[in-house]
Amino acid sequence: MIRFDYARPDAVADAVRAGAGEHAAFLAGGTNLVDLMKENVARPLEVVDINRLPLGEITDLDGGGLRLGALATNNDTAYDDRVQARYPLLSSAILAGASPQLRNAATNGGNLNQRTRCYYFYDVDTPCNKREPGAGCGAIGGVNRIHAILGASSQCIATHPSDMCVALAALDAQVQVTGPEGDRTIAFADYHRLPGDEPWRDNSLKPGELVTAVDLPPEDFSTNYTYLKLRDRLSYAFALVSVAVAMRIEDGRIAEARLALGGVAHKPWRSAEAEAALSGADPGKPAFALAADALIAGAVGQGDNSFKIDLARRATVRALEQAAAGTPQSQTDKRIR
Amino acid sequence: MNDAVTTDRASARRVAARPIAAMPVTLTVNGERRELEVEPWTSLLDLLRDKLDLTGTKKGCDHGQCGACTVLVDGKRINSCLKLAVSLDGAEVQTIEGLGQPGKLHPLQAAFIEHDAFQCGYCTPGQICSGVALIAEGRAKTREEVREAMSGNICRCGAYTNIADAVLEVLEKEGTR
């Protein structure tokens, strides 16, 4: 780990000022940043510890939504009574990820801003366009079991590793940020980006911008939902494929359904076509299969990860069945029903 | 903005090569207040082991993937390898040494011995700190829930069944099951 200066501001404005330099990094829970610093992937010269900023609360919003402070921990969010009652999809997705120890330290803002777990991004002895623009991509034609099948580019096939963000995408959350140019709100779908020609840019934050909160809209989808996560071991592993479903059933038909895939792209993957295919449909396998096909339309395998295409299709159908039946996937009993 | 934040690589290297002073950090470790000078890049794990000689907390992977370094910070279990000590100024830290000592074991330590819940023992301090927190959290009650709530602690000897037995026994005794 390189040597760095350390600052611990008490006020958001001071943090933004300290974080404006090109070699500055905000430190929250540290569960990803400290690891990246140990690997010499992250080399900040100024670490701005934001843990004293007043951003740790979870508060009700006027109109029925909920504001998750950027510094609320993943566990405090997942076990918050309001989150459990009104946004069980979010609670379930958070608890599907990492471990109790990591979730006690990791924050909501940090969860959004964590980097990919692509092996080549982590290994500084291999080429990676995300780590070093123009260096090339070791994963394309390399070992790529965990990599993207959707939205990848010729420069980068990394995935975003979060579970929480897959649920936030399905819930149409909004990200509140502040920065040198003031405050703004980013729709969750626009927060993370596809790699394209700039794979080093994970999200749409501008230099020096800081996430202050994530807002959940009032619609809670607390009856028909599920978070189904498939991975190489039952706990404490990143998703190969995960599916978040938020559904509203009225008079026996699907009034609205939101679908998001995790582990398959540089961002949580949604498809307007897939969701339109479900709108007004009978909740059953024919509609679910059509939606699943639409959701993974255009998927491309890289070799080791080609299995993910079929896995994502089947997981989507199963997750839709779980949501429609009101029997969400348990994150304790890992049997998939 | 700090003038150390520079935009060109040469200046960046100069900054990186410059000695940076240790910073004052006050921690309460196992009930004892410690006023320390810590370099900002020191992890809590390295501070405990190298400077405070509390070597009960183990360094397994050093990347948050094994749980051997689990300690309690302000009552919550975390991976001490991923925490910069400097960021914990004012915090209360409890390690395996603070839970119990020979002749006066914590009930979970005694249960680990009773149930043969380890072989090589390297993961055991982290397992026990994690289990103590699990019991205090009061959420896990069934064997399945205990296994899931202990999933952040890897045991390469594979003593999981007996670890769950030990945790469940203490859960039952404490009447929280």
C-alpha cells in the first residue's frame, strides 16, 4: 500500500473540497477501497475519511419513500424495520451478499461505488483497460467465468458485483449526490454505465462528487418480489447470475413487473421490452419465458461464461414464478423452490 | 484542497516518497484505553498484532475473504484487516484476548473445546468473535440461520458442523433460542 495523506472532515462541504483533487479518494467502510489499496490497484495520495459526515441516517421521505443515508451500513439498512416491511426485496438482496462482518462495515454509498471483482482488474501484472486505459483486456480470451454476457465492449467485459444495486435498480431508486458544482439527483438506471470506450468509468459521478443518499420511491412491491442469487457456493460469494423481481398483481394479472439481472453486465441489467411483455399478462410460464428471452436478448458468451446465458434465462423464469406466487427466495434456506 | 494533491506523475511520486507522520489515535482495547501513534495505512489487524502484541487475532487472507481477523468494534463484528486503524479513533475494540482467558473462558470458548469445534485452530479466534456477536445480535436461532450467520468465517479444516453445535449450545443456554 502506498503512503497517503489522511483527512477526516466533519462537514460535507469540507469533504467535497478535500476530495476534489485527482489523487483523492473518499473512504467509507473501506471493505473494497482498502483491499484495492493493498493490491496497488487504488493508489490515492489523499484519503478523505468521510465517516464523520452526518450521512448515516435512514429517514422517511414526504410522500412515502425512504432515504437511505450513504453512510448507513449494509446491515443496518437490511435490518431496518421500514426496509424490511416496505422494501423486503432490498433487504433480501443485501443479505444475499458478502458476510455479516463485511455488511457491518460496508456502507450504502460504498456498495454503489465498489469496483468490479474481475481477476485481471485486481492483478496489476496483467493488462486491464479499466485499471490502465489502453493496456488491453486480459479477460477477453482469458479466464472469464465470472464475466459479462450483456452490454460488454471490446475493451472490457467486467461485471458490477453488487447484489444491493440489483434490487435498487428494480425499485427505481434515485441517487443523491453533491459535489463541487452542487447537488443533483441521478436515476438509478443512469448511475452505473456500460464500459464502452471508457471502461475506467464505472458510473456517472463527476470528479469530486460524493454520494449522500439513495432514495427509495413509495411503491414498495412488498408482496410479489424475490431476489434469487446463483453462485459457486451457497454463501459469501459473488453472483454468477442474480435476478431481482418486483411485481404488482391486480385482479389476477400482472399490472407491473420490474426485472433486473446481476452478475451479467457492467451494471444491473434491465430491459423495457421484457417488462412490457409482462405488463397485463397472466402470471404464468408462457409470459415468464417470453420476458426472460427479451431480458437476455443480445447476450454473448465469452467462452468460460457462456453457461450464464441459459442460467440467466432459467433463473429469470424461476424468479418470476417465486414473485408471482408470493414465495420469495429465502437467503437462509438456499434450496430453490 | 491540500497542496499534496497533485496532477502530474512526477509530483505524485514525490508526495508518495515523502514520509508522512504517524497520527494520534485513541482506542479502548479490551477495556483498556490506549493512546497510540499510527501511520494512516496501518490496518487494525496489523496494529493489534504488531504494535499491541495481541496476536490472538489472526491474519488469514488479509483481504476480507476468510474472517480469521474478525474482532468486535463498538460491539459489531468486522474484518479487522480491512479497517484502517486511524479511521477508528475513539472506538472500542474487543479481541479474543478480551473475551476470556485460561481458567476464565467465555462460554463460547468452553463450548468450542467441548464440541471439538476446531482442528488446527487458526480460524478459531475469528470464529469465536463472530459467534459471540451472532449471539448478541439475537437474530439467528435455527441451525440453518447459525450456519448462514457464520458464513463469513471460513474453516479449512472443515469443522463447521461442530462450530454450529458450539454456537447453538450457547444460544440455548442463554435462552435466546
